Amino acid sequence: MGNEEKHILEELKDLSKNDESYVRLEKIFKNLYSKFSQAKTHVELLENAIRNDYDSILITELDLEKPGPIIVYVNQGFTDMTGYTKEEVIGKTPRILQGPKTDRKILDRLKRRLIEGQAFFGHTINYRKDGSEFINQWDIHPLINSEGEATHWVSYQRDVTEKKETAKAIFTTDFDELLKRREEFSIKFGYSDEKDGEIICTFVTEAFEEITGFDKTLLFENGLNEVVHAEDLDRVMNAVTNAFNGEASTENCRYKSSAGEYLDMLQSFKPIWDESHSTVETVRSVVKLELKEY
């Protein structure tokens, strides 16, 4: 038993009316403390796993309008990377990391992506608490609850200043061209009432047209048959079927462009359950262009 737990139990004993009350309070406390310890362990495991790819994790509320988005969580990696403690940033906004050399075009692009409910990947110059500059790599995604609703933004961040190849790619990037490029699109799948329960595309974002060059009506009329590479189609459709059975997954696949080329994509499949969490109503799929740096 740790010192903190002993201290709380001593406080409870002092506040208890009698021994019987204390025994009941002790039982309730130990049950809650066990759940707290388990949750803390899970969070630490998650942070350790992600730390292999990213230095910092930051979670904000969904509202993007000033003074938001409000920071609700940062990990130790954020403190190590920026110099700010958790206490200094909880309730603040990630804008505290911005400064004179922070690229406004990138920030405008970031905001547009998030307003659309899309993920964002990019780089810009940020500032530590002591005012020193570093190149921050962001990978921001909406956190989706069991009802398929976005509740928060989670930002995975890495200081890539010392990564010479990455830094070179950043500073030779044509940002005007980058702003015109979409990196991913979303598809929703459902069951057709008119086609004996066949799985069909029920929704696709406009970015599908910008990335592939095809009209999105192609997906509604013919499904994935004419856009996914023939060698990848069965694997992708199996992933959709598995998602309707409650199994989330991610697949590498190739999507055809109107120019006749095939684009390397990373496609995720997430089941969206009904309110009772007994039936998968739809499957949400995010198809992300695998951009390569040279």
C-alpha cells in the first residue's frame, strides 16, 4: 500500500462515525482506487507505446473558436519537448506554442481541415517556454466515441529539428502547392434496403474527387469495384464486412486515379454502433494518401 493510499484511509477513519462506517468507506475507496490504478496503468502503457513514434501527446476540446481549443490533457513528453508543465497548459490553448516564424498558411490549413472534421498532418516552427524554436511535426485526429461522434482532438507531436532529412523536406516544400492538396477522404458504408442487404457506399467526402479525379457518384453507383485495384478489392471488402461484425482494422491498398495511375493509400475501417451497442449501423472508413518524402 502506497503512502498516498494510507493517508486517504487515515483521513476516512477520522471522518467516519464509527467502525462500521469506516469499514464500508474503506471497501468503497479500495474498489475505486483499484479502478483508478488500473486506468492509470493503461494510460502509461499507451503513452509508452506511442512514445516510440511521437514525443508529445496533447488533447483538446472540440471547439476551435477562440479562446479554444482548450487543452485538457498533455503527457510528460509534451513537458519534455516544450518546457511547459501540465499545470501551466491545462485550460490554455496550443496557440501558446506559436510565434513570429510559425507559418500562418499551415495554421489556416490546419483550421480548415479540423473544421471539416478531417485529420491533419504537417510541420511548422513552434516555440518552447524559454523562447527557443523547434520544428514541430503534428498528426492530429478527431477522437470518436461509440456513437460515431467526435468529442475531442488528439495531437501527436514530434520535435524533428534534428532530423536533417525531414527538415530539408520541410524547407524545400512548396507550401502554396501543399495547400491545394488533399491528403485523405472519408467513406461511410451501410446496408442497402433495395439490394437485399448488400453493402453499399452511403457517403463520401469531396476530397475523394480531388485526390482521384473521379466523380464521387461512381462510388454510389458501382461501389469500390472501379476505383480499388483488383488485387486489393477482396481484402478491402473483407475489412468492411469484418467492421460490420465489430472488428476495426487498417489495410494498405491502391486507388485508381482518373489519369490511370494507382495511388498508394492507407484505409482504416471503424464500426459505428447503435445506441445499445448491440448492432453496427454503419462503417466509417478513412482513406489516407501515403505521401512520400524524397
